Amino acid sequence: SLRSREEKGSTVLTGFQAILLHCRTSSVVQLYFGIVRIDEGLYSINADGDMEQIKLAIIMLVPENCDKAYIEVL
């Protein structure tokens, strides 16, 4: 589900060395929010088409049938 979301457009937060990985998925039954610090070199293409080092991943997962109000709060 994350890969499918990423194919719709880059989720790299350009200039912040961060990526916002988020999607609706049938793989979870409740909301998930997490932050992962990346010590090793990880690179991704940002919205400008440039390679950018990623040092932080913000992860938000919601179930397919999640109420819209919960998503807005998250």
C-alpha cells in the first residue's frame, strides 16, 4: 500500500531530509503513527526530481474503513 501511494507522487519532504510514508491499507486494524530515525545513508528522489538524503521517516497508516475525522486529526 505504501508503494502504491508513493507511485502517485513523491512523499519526500524536500529540504527536511524526511519522508512522510502514509496510506490507507487493509494490513492494519487501527491507526498507526511512528517516526524512524535513519542513521545510514538512504536517498530518494524528491518532488523536484533531485536525489535527497533521508534521515527521518514519518509513518502514518490507517485502516481502509477509517472514519475521515480520525484521518484529519492524524
